Amino acid sequence: MTLACFMVEPMINVTNLSKHYGGTAAVDNLSFDVRPGIVTGFLGPNGAGKSTTMRMLLGLDTPTTGSATVNGRRLGGHAAPLTEIGALLEAKAVHPKRSARNHLRSLALTTSISISRVDKVLEMVGLTDVADKAAGQFSLGMSQRLGIASALLGDPSVVMLDEPVNGLDPEGVLWIRHLLQDLAAEGRTVLVSSHLMSEMALTAEHFVIIGRGRLIADLDLPELMAMGTRPTVLVRTDEQHRLRDLLVSDDVDVTASADGSLTVSGLASTDIGRIAATSGIALSELPPESSSLEEVFMDITAGAVDYGAQRLAA
């Protein structure tokens, strides 16, 4: 299926969305759109309101104010919701004694989806060989695959997954990455929430970041990375410890590795090269500085973290 096959361009629209529990605002006047054709990462610290927002999109929670719509309507307004949006919020939300095949068949029968689609999605997620095994015997990774199969059962134009790589081995993580990118390439709208920043940097092209229920950033990856304030540089030298002593300061973090490299945060590569040259230290590697997605995320959400912890002293 490609974008041209969809009657309406698939979209998620969140407009002035709020959800209050007593005097606490879990989501606070939040607005963003998720457009088709790319993978959008939905990020935020614990307690930021991501799960609540996704639950309101699915009609599981009712907004206090504002709206959360899929393809122009609240999900309950669609005749066949599973063909509009496929979602994974909780991988273990399956009857433990029901087989993977029967779980998908029950979903298909109650939503007028062809039973032939069941075998197709089981093969798509790699569960064909265990399709008749009770879901309660599945590992977390297998449960994740079953949850993704459920999300794809209706061949939806919009896909929304919460922590889809939990419990997956490296092969499974790579599979998820390619699956999401392939779904987006078909013209679907893909929204993914995860705390694995290194994987999100490889998977998503656009990011919506929230904290304490409010929008912090709504940017493409290059724009987001440009917000980094503490560049990281990998330096290699035969005089590792001497260079480290020269570079470290209150504003500069330097971590030494067993392979002779130094990871320097807070100092530009040109400054590192100048310090090394002045001290007669030869460098075998000094690439341009860059910030990781994790570093940028930590920088821009620093004021929105409710549950922080101190690092242990070295």
C-alpha cells in the first residue's frame, strides 16, 4: 500500500489537548501534528504525559479540553478503527491461555478483518512457527512481536507504538527499525515512543518532545541536533593520560577508554587540537565534534525531569 492508496492523507492531530487528574495536569495544552511518510519519535522523560496522550488518541482516556484525532476524527467516530490506526501500548495485554493465532483471529472476527490477514501478519513479525503456542508462554520479545502483529492486523494508515523494541534481541531491534521505515515509506503515519535514544536517532526523522505535559520541541532531526550545547569529541593519542589532565576542567568532562581514546564533552575539536599542539602531543584521531541525540534530549528536558538521581562518585 502506498500513500496514493489512502482516501485521505493519514495524519495525527493533537490540538490544545489537556488532561487533568484533580489538580495535576498530565497533559497541558499540547498541540502537534504527525505527518505521513516519515517516522516521528515521541520523546519525553518519565511522567511527561506521552502515555496519556497516546491513550487519548485511542479514546481510552477522555481529554479535559482540546482534541486528539486520527485522520480528521476522534477514533470512536471511525466505522473501523483498527483500519485507521494500529497501536501497541502494552505488549502483555493478551489472554495468557490464548494462542497468538487465536488472539489475532478474535481481533479480526470482531472488526470485520479478513482471517487471511492473520497468517500474513504472523509471518511479517516472525511468529509463524509459534502461532499456536499460548501467549502466556511468550518471552517479552515474542509478546512485543505479537503486539506489533495486532497493530498491523487492520493494515492501518496510522501506526503508533510505545517502546516497540523492549525485550528484542539485536536482530529484532534491526527488524523493527526497518519495519517502521518501510511503513513510513509506504505513506503511512508512524509515531513511536521510546527511551532508547541511540535507536531513535537511527530510526526517526522527526521528533516531538514533551515534558510535564507541554511541548518542548517539534523538529526534524538536523534541527534538533543543532540544539546541542555540549559537543562530544572522540580523541585518540598515545599520551592519553597526559592529554586528559590538560583538558579536564569544571566545564569539560573527559572519559578515558582502554583503547587509548578519550571522549571529551564540552570542548570543540579545534580547541582540543590547539591544546594538544601547544603541549607537543600527537593525535592520531580528532574528528569534528557532535552531540548525540541523548545529549540533546538531556539538555532540552533538564527542566522537565520529575524523577532525577545523582551519579555515583567515581
